[in-house]
Amino acid sequence: MALSIHNKDKQMDSSKYVRYTPEQVEALERVYTECPKPSSLRRQQLIRECPILSNIEPKQIKVWFQNRRCREKQRKEASRLQTVNRKLTAMNKLLMEENDRLQKQVSHLVYENGYMRQQIQTASATTTDNSCESVVMSGQHQQQQNPTPQQPQRDANNPAGLLAIAEETLAEFLSKATGTAVDWVQMIGMKPGPDSIGIVAVSRNCSGVAARACGLVSLEPTKVAEILKDRTSWYRDCRCLDILSVIPTGSGGTIELIYMQTYAPTTLAAARDFWTVRYTTTLEDGSLVICERSLTTSTGGPTGPPSSSFVRAEMLPSGYLIRPCEGGGSIIHIVDHVDLDVWSVPEVLRPLYESSKILAQKMTMAALRHIRQIAQETSGEIQYGGGASLLGFNDAVNGFTDDGWSLLGGDGGDDVTIVINSSPNKFLGSQYNASMFPTFGGGVLCAKASMLLQNVPPALLVRFLREHRSEWADYGVDAYSAACLKASPYAVPCARPGGFPSSQVILPLAHTVEHEEFLEVVRLEGHAFSPEDVALARDMYLLQLCSGVDENAVGACAQLVFAPIDESFADDAPLLPSGFRVIPLDTKTDTPAATRTLDLASTLEVGPGGARSASEADSSSYNLRSVLTIAFQFTFENHLRDNVAAMARQYVRGVVGSVQRVAMAIAPSRLSSNMGPKSLPGSPEALTLARWICRSYRIHTGGELFRVESQAGDALLKQLWHHSDAIMCCSLKTNASPVFTFANQAGLDMLETTLVALQDIMLDKILDEAGRKVLCSEFSKIMQQGFAYLPAGICVSSMGRPVSYEQVIAWKVLNDDDSNHCLAFMFMSWSFV
């Protein structure tokens, strides 16, 4: 009894409050910095090593560390909540200002509407002479509402004249950023919030194209200004920006004369350049302003550098308003307003130069995203090295003569353009590397082409090209491209459709904050060209940049750019980028992104004779045109130049054909039955296969696959396509792994593929080890009895995602002669794990 009382007293002593001296706290803090959660042995060691802690029990030290971790967690949570609160406060202020601006805009529109109504009533109640007078008065009123700025007499070639232009630019920019000088319409999907990119709007009914954005970032105004002024770091279309003159102003600001060259997005139109004045100053409320406009004959000012390869575009008053935020960070207003001289481009491309949404994606939102990215990298939340190393794709598409590019004669066809560059010195210090060029003479060759696509979402096409490389790539050409990194290149391959199929493994490297761009390494499994080349067969690697694959991003350009790299993955590795760029020319209609495959239902309302006319197409079909630009780069030795050019031209033509086939397959529009591959739904083959599948199921199992009122082929096809279980067919080959030849909508969804890519998927690749064993053990039963039931299991989609299923029914599909045609599988009650 006495012993138990003694133990209870000891427990009470060990749990009582202990007051630590400053020296003891300092010693414990040192250990906490190294190890926040020390083990029991480490705590005992701490007591032995620090005599000042000898009077404290190990349990009390354990409690101290627990409390310290709890305080640290509470401090971090409090800090996070304070940050969120500051963001919400700043966003609330931003929204209130935006609301005030919109109210002013509404008042202005109401006034104009009332005035126009009055003029219409007056015109209808008066004679012709009076109506003429009212038209004159209306014109005078319109001039009062939108007065043409009268340029004062000044010499704009001196600092005082430039300052006058700069102050006018400042006033016009602020009227666009915070006023009603431009009729702004908010972009779809741009919802404000503490973690959103911000409020994004585009212009309506104004000269040129304009976009506006405002948002919050956790960087100080001076840092934000520094980033935004470095346009080449975030504006991917900026080739170069030269500051030719800097003039300080009396208020501590600067006036800069800037010449900027931009890349053309396609091979079909010339690139643009700008000659501008940029004004940086501080407003009375402490806000930083960077505003800019073009210097033209109407504004006055120095004449810009001449440019033979560029079309001079005009930047109307644009810029950045950067205001400090309470508690740190900044509120940014961005306005981009340009006139790209749309009349100098082919008519079919004009929507590309007339779209404010494309300007918003490529320039306005790119600036805001870049600042947010820098902010998160600065705070250590995320790291992204970016894809700047693959920007040589822009150089390949444009092929500027001052970079050393020259046109190589064609073979009579004008579909593929070949340009060569034999001036390696032009590339030193850029994305190219001298080691690429053969020591005994050679250079870089680029084969490029542009084509129009109809009813193909750019994001979907680029995603397909990324995920199904074997649909368009040639292993022999990939091997030749990779050989430019080695001392002794392979011989020039003969490009051929299909070539060597190569499987790929995608290894993610990094991505931006909003996942609109990601960098990855692609490993291509090696193949030998002949038995003698087995020793040379090795895996190849590509550095790949993919962007714009969000289908909901209005006006976004989708791009897939890649370059061969060696196994070292060195940061300074030479890169020769090739790839695809798809830019929407028209905005798409408001449609749900429901069907993302070449579906059987797309021709179900059509008889075997053909497709519906465009006027009969339902409202969910796309009305979208886009322009696809393809560019592939290769090194060459001088004596093999013509051979490489012929190979490159043939290869790009093959890629164009493959892309056209893929585009027809993935287009959500209605396609006629005479387009695309033979298994296109609605074709006689598809109707016949549907009949065989249902008939064979009835013969072998004695039951009906589904009830169909009409036995017509299209009725069976419709039921088969819409069946809730995943039904798919495999080839029956004794000397090769079964390959999928058909799947219904549920089957394509389960495999995460399309009918075009389905034929690249083998049955044993989607089954796990247990599934393969069961299939092997039941295979003879299927062939003898005609069908078998396979138990529940797990398989994987083409994207590597695990899929569970409750049961599989497998049966032989017989043709009209009762010969074996293929194997059918029905995966019942499947779902992604």
C-alpha cells in the first residue's frame, strides 16, 4: 500500500508545471532546431550532455518538445490565416473598385442609350432636312463624347516633347485601367478569388485588340515592376527588346525608347515589331506606373529602326499600375492594347490578329501568371525552371535571315518549306550548341508546314499527340535526331509511315502554378534496325514542353515542343527543338466537353449512305477553326544535305497526314462515313461487327446481350455503343499478343483512349498479373465452350490509372461463316480506383 502511494506521488511530481531558465530554454531550442521530434534515447543523451537540464525529468522534456511543436503549428496556422485574410481584404477592395467602374460604365451606357432614343424619336418626327440636321448634331455629340486628342505644337524629338507624350500616355492608360475608356467584357471562367489569377476582361468594339487584368501578388511593387519590364523573361513571343535611350525625368521617373521584335505564331504571316516610348513614374498615392505606346507620325518623336523582315505594329496606350497592399504584396492592373495591322495577313488568319482573347492569353495573363510563379518560387512553395530552353522552336518557325536561315529549293510542292542554317556562330549563346555541328561542315535544317484544321479543339489534339506518339512519330527519324548528340551519327533513315513503333514513358519534371504548362522527360524504348544493330539499340530521351491543354481556356494556344537530350540530362545540354503549335482562329460555341472520342453515336442518326449536312448538325458540335504549325529540325553534314532535306520533307508530309487522320478521329463534329479509318462508326464494317458480337453472345451463352426492338444494324450498333458496361474486341492471333480492335463508348472511357489509338493497346498490357493468369487458364475453355466468366480484378487504362471491375464475360465472335473473327470482353461494373 505504501508503495502504491509513493508511485502516485511520483506521478504527480512528474506532471507538475516546470519553470525553465533562459539557459535551459536556449539549450532545448538548439536541439529543436536540429530535431523537432527527438527519440527517447536522444532526450536522455540531451540530459547527459547538458548539465543545466539534469534537474528536469525526461518526461518533462518530452512534454516541452510536444508543446513546442504545437506552438509552431499554431504559429504557422495563424500566419496562414493572416495571409488569407490580407488576400481577401485586398480582393474585396479590388472588387469594390471594379464595381464602381462598372457602375460608371452602366451610367454612361444608359445616358448614351437615352440620347440615341431621343435622336431616333426626333428624326422620325421631323422632315428630311431636320433629320439631316439631327444627324449632324448627333455627330457633334459623338465627337464630344469621344474627342479626338489634338496634338499641341511641340518638338517631340527633345526630352520636353517626349515627356509630354509620356504624360498623355499615362492619362490614357489610367483611363483604360481604372476608367471607362474601353468597353471591357469579362472573360468566361475568370472568377475572382484569393487564389485565382485575377479578373480578366477583353475589349469590345474598340480599335485594335485589348485585354485587361487585375490581381493580387505577394511581391513588393518595385520587384513586380522589375519583372514586368523584363518582357523577354515572360512574354514567349518576344524575340528581343532593346532599350535604345533612357532619359530621367524630374519626378524620379524614366522615359525609355524601346525597339521590340516579336515572333510570328505561324509560317503563314510575317512577324511584328514595335517602336515605343515607355514611361515609368510614381503617382501621388505611392502607386508605381509603367505605361507605353508606339511612336508614330501622329504622335511625333524619333523615328525607329528600319526593319525589312517585320511588319510594324502599333501599341496603343498600355501598361501596368502597381499599388502597394496593406500587410505586403501588390495589386496589379495590366492593360495591353495593340493594333497588329490585320490587313497585311491572309484573310483566313485575320481572326488570329483580331482576337482580344488570344492577346489576353499570350500577353496579359502570361504576365500575371509569371509574377505569381515568381512569388511562389520566392516563398519556396514551388519550383519551376520553365521551358525557356525550348524556345528555339520560335526561331525554327520564323527562320529569320539575320539568324543565318536561308530557303532551300523545293521538289515542286509548296506544302513543306525547308530552310537551312550553316552559320553555327549565329547560334552560339542561344538554344543551339556548337557541338551539334559536324566539324567537317554542316548545319541545321528545318522542315516546317502550316495547315488549317476544322472542328478540332487545339487542347485535345495536342494532348492526343503527346499521349500517343506512335500515331505520328517514326522511330528511325527519332534515332537520327538523337544521333546529333553523338560523335558518329547514324546514316540518314528513310522516313516511312508507321516506321518502327516505339513505346514511350513520360517522366514529369516540373509544372507551373496553374498547371497550364509542364516540363517532362520522355523515354523512348530502343529498337534495332537490323540484327547487326542490336548492340547499338538503346533508349532515347526527349525534353518535352507541353502547354495549353486546358480545354476551358478561351483563346489559348496549345503547344507540344520536344528536343532530344542525352542520358546525362545536363542543364547546358544542346537542344534542337521540334514540335506542334495549334492556335484557335475562332472562338468555340458554349458546349459541354462531354464527348472526347470518335464515338459511334456521331453517325447513329445517319443512314449508311452518309452524314448529315452541316445545317442538321446539333448544337453541341464545334464550330472551330484552328491553324496547326509543324516544325522539325535536324542537323546535317554538307555532303548529305540533300538526302536529309528529302527525308525531312517526306517525314513532315507523313506527320501532316497522320495529324489529319487523328484530327478527323477526335473531332467532336459529325463526320461522313467515307472519312477516316475503315472502322469508322456507321461504316458497313462497324454495323457488321455489331451484329456478329450480339449473335455470337446469343449462340454461346443462350442469352441476349441486350433487348432491341428493331433488328436493323444501326439499332444494334446504337445499343452496343451506349451499353453501360465496357465492351471491347481483341484480335485472335496465335503468334502475337491480342490487340484491341474495337470498343464501345464505355470501353474507350475505361481505357482512356480513342478508336484511332485503340489499336496500339495490347490486352496483356492492361491486365495485371493475376488477370493474365486467369485469362491463360480460361483461354482453352473460351475456345472450346465459346465463352467463360472471369472473376473480379484490377486492370490499368492506357494512361496508367487502375480500374476495378466485378466480373468479365469473354466470348468468341463468329463471322457469317461461323469462323473465329475475334474475342469479345465485357467488363462489368467497372470504375477508376
